[in-house]
Amino acid sequence: MALVANRRSVMTLFSSPIDPYCHRVRIVLAEKGITFETSPVESGSLPEDLLDINPYHSVPTLVDRELVLYDSQVIVEYLDERFPHPPLMPVDPVSRAKTRLAMHRIDADWYSQVDELESGDIKRINKARKILADSLASSAEVFSFKPYFLSDDLTLVDCAIAPLLWRLEQYGIDLPPQAKVIHEYAERVFARESFITSLTEQEEEMRV
């Protein structure tokens, strides 16, 4: 594993061009202005290096010299600590714990529906659409408190939410009128230079 990683002098991200977990890592990299190389990974065609360094053969996978990381949450927290400016996590332990809990709930409540939406089973897809739309709509008030998610500045929570909201149209999810504040929040994040930079060509085509 170390031999493969050491051959890379520049940080490398093994990333699918359409995967939302990879997208959140790319947003963080762009937000911090980190120089990195992308190794595109298409479904069913995994690079040999990825097979060698990641026992789960999953993306995103980050290689930083001799360090190999997988799991998007581990990666984004590492990047925030390794490159502290701009900070995307609070400084104090209580606020950091609340941020981690928010990201856990986003994954458990919202991202858990992504696999269902991509399952190809129309019953599962329709059920997931309703669950995700209802859950987002019921959370609309939270998006109105601050410019970003419960914060005056962009955080890792926003980096997790944005890829999902970007894909709502592709998933066939139309939020109700009472969720207008979520659309306003989304456009605020989508307008950031870091978000625009993070998009792959395939992701740009997800919204017309």
C-alpha cells in the first residue's frame, strides 16, 4: 500500500464523476484551494491502483503521499485539519460534536435514500422520492435561520447537503412550495465559486 501511495507526489482523489459522496469531497478541496489530481473512476472499471490501496475498492479515496483515506467523512475532516483555512468545522468540542451529528443525520436520513433512488426498482424509487421529499420539506424551517445550515459561514454540513440538493431534479424530486427556503439556500451554495469549480461535466448536465 505504501509503495503505491509514495509514487504520488501530488494529492490524488479517486473520484466518480457522478457520485454525491465524491462530490462533497471535491467541494471541500475547491473551497480550500487545495492542489490535487483526479483519478476518474467509472462504475465497473476500477483502476489497478485503487484495487491495491483500498480494501473496499470504493470511492472517494484520497491519497496524500503515504496516507490513504477512504470514507468521505474521514476524508473531509482530514482535509479541514490538514488545511485549516478557511475552517469548515467549529473550534470548540461541543460545536464540533453537533456538526458531526448533523452530518451523521444527513447521511442516515437523506443519503440513505440515494441507493434506493438508483436501484432501478420503480416501487423502491417512488418510496424513496416521497421519503426524501417529505424529510427535506419538514426540515425547511432550519434552513431559514442562517445563510448556511445553522451557520453564518459555509461548513462541512453544507458540503454534504449541496450534492444532494443538486441532484434532486435528476432524482425526480420536486419540493413543495413551503420548501422555498431550501431552494434559496441551495442557490446560495451553488453560486459559490468553490461549488462551481467542484462540478464535473456529468454533474453540470444534471441540471438544465
